[in-house]
Amino acid sequence: MLRRLALAFSLITASAQFHSAVAEPFHEEAFVPIGGAQQWITIHSANIQNPVLLVLHGGPGDAISPYAESLFAGWDRDFTLVQWDQRGAGRTYGKSRPSPESTISVERMTKDGIEVAQYLTQHLGKRKIILIGGSWGSVLGFHMIHERPDLFHAFVGQSILVNFRNDLSASYDRVREMAGAANDQTTVTALESIGPPPWKTLFPQWRIYRKALMAYQAKLAKAPKVAMQIRQDYAGPAERKQYSEAEEFSMFNFWSGRQPTSKADLESLTLSGPLSLVDLPALATEFKIPIYLFEGEHDLTAPPSLVKAYFETIKAPRKEFYLVPGNGHEPSQTMMELTHKVLLEQVKPLTK
């Protein structure tokens, strides 16, 4: 049974425990004060002596905590796995619903992430930790390692969003091209009716584009899917309702910068939120820690050609790029297995 330890848990006692020569499992789930809000953090390890791996979920707003046991099955034998429900996501949203105007931004989320990393190094008695993030989590990860490289052994990114506007334009062009090649006149007509991005409003253009994107992504992504199973204590109606509300909250505020006030207002939302300003090349191309990037061969959301182009400009102590066959934007079993292998063989030795 999972232990829920109080936040008053003594850091002195913890440090003594974690530096013990005896390997022992460790399971902790608690709300932790981060950036002025109570944020949900879970820590699971078959051996607390293992390196700490902080997972940055995507979305924004798609907390991984409910599915972590299946998505990262077996990883806790090699790493101390940390899931963090970010501001506006999962149980953090339920406990500390943020004011979007002041707290939903890349800058605020980066500060939160750095504070989480600092908490983990102190709480678990570690000098540094490993950082991994996918999709939106990759954006957050690059910002975190740029601000505080001293906190991290390495960064592992999956399905990297390089530049929101360029990614969106390249994705639209690719889906339009595929629909034309398939003689799918219905989709071609729908895409031509909204025209290429950037669009003046978020809806209905986004809905039309997203429908076509998902249909063609499904045709391409043939790598075996991860058997995602929700943990029982996250599966109740109240938890699921809270999760959905958090997803919606994050989507509106990251994509458009505000919550709609009515159904009519929904149609007037623009693509002008924090996510629309993402531009990793403008952030940095030089990093002080090793970087490992995993990109789906058929990722339509984060086109691999743009990811590889950014990768080529990166200067780091070490960098590796892996193109995963048959993978779309969501991580497949193939991507997860390859990521785990690289973590074990190349990243874990860096923590010695």
C-alpha cells in the first residue's frame, strides 16, 4: 500500500535514510508548496539509492500521475521516478486552482519546475537529478535546463515542440499534402476552407485542423501503443471530472491566454496564449548538460525535420538524436523502450 507521508517529514531523517547503504523501496505522495501553491508530487522507487528522474508531463494539463505505473512499468527498478502534476493540472488543479492571468505562463511554470527540482535534491539527498519531458514537457524542460543546468545530470526530450508557429504551419502543409495524395476531397476542402495558419481565431479553425491531423496521424503511427491503465485511486468519477476540468483549463489558458466567458465568447478566442510564443531556437542553442532527443518518425504535431534542424544547432557536452520508427506524436512502446535503454546505458552512468 502506498504511504502518504506528511509534508513535515524530517529532511534530516530522510537524508539519513537515503544515504543508507541498504537499498529499500520508497513510495511517497503528497502536496508540496511550490511557487505559492500546493502541488501534487509522487515519488516511487524500488531502490531509493537510484538516480532521481523527474517527469514533465505534456498537454499542457495532461498529468501523467494516474497512468505512470503502466507507462513507466519497471522503470522504478532503475530510477526513483517522480511525477509532478503541474500548475493547472491533475490534483494540483483540484487543490490550488490558479489565476490564469498571473500564474499560467512559461516563465511561471519554469520557476515551478526549478523549485520542484530543488525540493527533490534536498528532500532525497541528491546532488542533481535527471529531467525528462515530452511534447509541452519538452518545452518546459529546455527552459529549466537553460535557467538552472546545475540541478540536472542530463535532459531527455520526447516529441519536441520547437517553434509553435513553424510546427503548426509544417503540420498543416503535411496533412493537406497527405489528404490530397489520398484523394480525400472532404478533408482537402475542409482544410482549404480555413486556410493555412496562423488563424485569427482558435475555433472553429482549430477543430477542423485537429480532426484532420488526428485522422492522418492514426494512419501513420503503427508502432505498438503503450498499454495505458489508470490507477484505481484516480479512476473515480470525482477524480476524472477534476482531471477533465484541468485539461480544459490548461488548454484555454495556454492556447488562447484566457478562459471563455460564454459559448459565443468561445468562438472569439485567438491563438495568442503562452504556447503560441514557444520558440526554442530563440531561447538557446547552447546548453551545459548532455541532451538526448527522441522523435517519432511520423510525428505530425512536432515534425521531425524541424526537431532535427534545431538539434543540429545545439551545442552541449553531449547530444544524441533518435528517430523512432512508426512513432507518431504520442510515445509508443517502442519509444518508451528505447528511451529506457538510453537512460540505462548512457544517462545513468553520468550520475555516478
